[in-house]
Amino acid sequence: MTETAVPVLQAKSLTKRYGRVVAIDGSDLDLLPGEILAVIGDNGAGKSSLIKALSGALVPDSGEILLDGQPVRFRNPMEARAAGIETVYQTLAVAPGLDIADNLFLGREQRRAGPLGSVLRMLDRKGMRSEAARHMSELGVGTLQNIGQAVESLSGGQRQAVAVARSAAFGSKVVILDEPTAALGVKEGNRVLQLIRDVRDRGLPVILISHNMPHVFEVADRIHIQRLGRRIAVIDPGEHSMSDAVAIMTGAAPPP
Amino acid sequence: MSATAADFEVRRPDSFGLRLQHRLHGNPVLGPLAVLMVAIVAFSIVNSRFFSAANLSLVLLQVTVIATLALGQTLIILTAGIDLSAGAIAVFSSILMALFATDAGVPAPLALLLGFACGTAMGAINGILVTRIKLPPFIVTLGTLTIFFSLNSVVSNSETVRGADMPGLMTWTGDAIPIGDFRLSYGSIIMLLLFGFFAYALTWTAWGKHVYATGDDVEAARLAGIRTGRVLFSVYTTAGLLYAVAGWILIGRLASASPNVGTEYNLDSITAVVLGGTSLFGGRGGVIGTLIGALIVGVFRNGLQLAGVEVVWQGFAIGLLVLIAVSLDQWIRKVKS
């Protein structure tokens, strides 16, 4: 592989064992600036463990993680987030009863300026709402007219859009999306794919974990194939077919 | 009317039931408010004495202690918890502050603060058991309910401390400002100010958002970066303090501190919260609803009394109201997107 740029996020021979089970077996990963890197692999190939290590949800036994070329260690998801890595979990992590703006700013609410904010700890609801509306429209989620609408009244795709918008709004380095289209219909799935492209086009590199080969081939710039706990290939979706990818993933074909 | 997921689809005209469901879903205070209004009008028609200033101030006086307890209870129920020890903490705190001020001879303001500190500590014990040992709130507070009542009997020797033996500050909450025939007690004023304060804190501060998010889906809140353990601990501890304030108001109301009252307070506080439209499943509702819920209980008790209904049937009516309120909540939660 030709290294034209310093990878934004890099994993070097990460290992994670649970007793005698090896979840990650010396796996590498490279995420280049401005790309969508899809991570595919069969069940048990260690892709979710690998992603958890990158997002701080799991501490690897050995190996190294580099962010912008600097070694980093995350003991929990908060530390990874503070470093600029935002993860959208499969479970979405939105509070259904709160509205869109509240969810976008959940855990990092902004207070009013002056004594109202410092003494009364009053939230800047107006500011957060207009900023939330700006983020949503920047990502082309125009159908959401009402930023004060409760998230539970949204469809699956719209909830996903809220979660993706949150990660794009606050992720300064990397956005990781875990199966963002798994629970969605065709139309909504396509909207979310467009959303992922929009995030990349704004300059944020994206790691996309997905089982859905058509989706992966539609948006990914490169495809990282995980097998038996390690990266066995990185392919260009323009040069390989879906059946090639599946064959490499399952071990039916040798990696290129 | 909120636009929903059907942005892409052709909207069918909604039935009245669906529209009502959505309206109540968006604003859970409307239901209880309607019940309160209807009850007030109905009881006023049945007995003209009901809607007199003197009687209405009596209703407010009667609900003040329960409303204050229910305020703390609301915070806990919003996090999908429950507190069976609310009344026990209030009564034990009232005994402790009374004994500090009399037997221990501590100056009244200090005795009061010590009583508040004890209530806060009891709430903190609940909070630690829920967040650290990770026991279900129902079990934790069932245990502490029994423990606090038992300690209460030991410490007080099951004896009542008379208000006349206490410094004036301890019974001050029972004093009232007359506004015409309406007598507004200082206890009621404290209660209303506390409701105002927490209505603000829940809707306008990050802490409030975190309380709702934690009750809504604790795992989602954690993944969003909220320290849910801290939120839960803060809620149980704050509730403990509120219960102790309720204990102070109770001394003023009874003009004594008695260890033998308040066994019914635990469940009555939950009744007020539920009638106020706060969901037992967490994440939905608010303190204004609880104030209305407490007033509903007070209005029904008082109104049925004036209408000549026997005390035993008053309980029956309140129980029926609770069941209706919970059924309504279940229906509202089924709102389709």
C-alpha cells in the first residue's frame, strides 16, 4: 500500500484476549484523511472488538494506537471522545424522551453567558437549538423542521440522522459508525449513506462497520477486511467485486 | 401538533383519540390538570362550602407535607426508580431535629440544619446502595424504610416531642399569613418555592436533562457521556434533603414531632406522583404535574368528606384514580411514530 498521507488513526498489532479466546490477534488498521474506511468481517472476526478499542470502550492487552501520528491510550469512551473520536453505537445512544437539540448536546450542554449561566446554571436553550438546526441542515437533514421534537417521535432513519449529526458536530478527528443502516428500510438506508458521504465531504474521515455489502461498496473508499482477529486485506472497491470481498472475508479466496 | 415520521408519507387524518394521545404525550400535565379542574367544579356544586377561601386553604395545608415528599419522590421516579422510604426519612428527620432542639439543647437553627443533614445522609445511603451495590431501588428502599422506622422508634423511645417544648423556629412552618379568609402557612410557601426551584432545575439546567436522559434509557445516557451513577446519587441525596424539609413542615402541621405518624406517607407520595402524570417507567413527567397530583388527592379527600362520603370510601376513590392514571400512562406511552 502506498502511504501518501499520515493516517489520522492508526492501530498497530492490537491484541485482546478474553481468557483463552483471542478477540483481536495482532490487528492493524489505517484510516487516511478524508476517507470512508469500511470494516467488514464475519461474525467473530474481531471487528467490533477492534472498533471498541479505537473508541475507548475496550482497553487492548498490547499494541499501539496512534492519533495523528501520536500514541494515545483510552481508558474509557469519554477519553476517546475528548481526543476527537466520536462513535455512533448500534444502540444509538439517544434519549428518546428528549428533543433533537437536547440529544445533540446531551452530555455537553452549553450554559448562558453571564450570571444566569454561572450562578443559576441556566442552559442556553436558544443557542443550542439554533446550533442544532444548523448542524442538521448542514448535513442535509432538512425534513426535520422542528428541532424541539422528541426523538421518540422520529423514524429509525431520522434517529440515526440525529446520532450521526451529533458525532459529526463534535467529532473533530474521526467518526466511527457501527452498523448505521442495519435497522433501516431501503429509502432511509440510502439517506443515511448520503449522510455518511456528507460527513466525509466536510473533511471528517469515517470508519464504517457494516454487514451490508451493497452499502459498503456504495460509499467506501477503501475496505478493511478482518478475519480471525486480524486484518488480512485492504481492498479498493473499484478493483474488486462484492463476491471477491466475501470470498476473502470467509477464507474461500486468498487475500490479494 | 408535532410533525412525525410520516414526513414522506401521505398523512391520514388522525382520529380524535389519536390526536388526544399525541397531545397528552407532548404535554403530560394536561390530563391531571383537567381532572383537578373537573373535581373542583364538581365538589363546588355538591357542597357550596367547598369553594370557600377557608376550605381551600385547608386543602392546601393538608397536602403540603405530601406534596413536599412527592417532590423528592418525583426526582427518583423520573430516573425510573422508586423510594418507599420517603415518609420514614421525613418522620425520622423530624424526630431528630426536634430532639436536637430539645434534649440535646442545640440552638434551633443548628438543630434544623442537623436534621436536614440527617435526612440528606439517609437519602445518600439509598443512593450509594442503588449506584454502588447496584441493587434495585425498590429493594433498597424497602430495606431502609424498615431500618429508618426502627431507628426512629429507638431514638424517640416512641415518645412524641411536644411543639410547646420546642423553640419557635421548629413549629414556624405551621404559622400562617392570613389573606382574607385564606390562611397561607409558611410550610406551604416553602413547599411552593421548592416546586418552583425544581421545575426550573429540571427544565433549564444540564442536571435536569441528565435526570430525564438517565430515566429514559440509562445505557444510552452512559454512552452519551453522562455519569449516570452521579446523577442517580444526586437524585437520592436531594430527595433525602427534601424529605427532611417535609419533616420540618410536618412538625409545624402537627405542632409536635411524633414517631408514630406517617406510615401512609410513603405510598401517598407515590400516589401524588403517579396522579401527576409522571411515568413509573422513568424519563417522562415533571414536578408541576406532581403538585397537581398532590392537590388532586387533597381535593378528593376534602371534597368527598364535605359531600358526606365515609372515610373508607375516600381511599377507594383515590385508589381508583391511581389505576386510571397508570392505565392512561400506558396508553400514552404507546404513541406510534
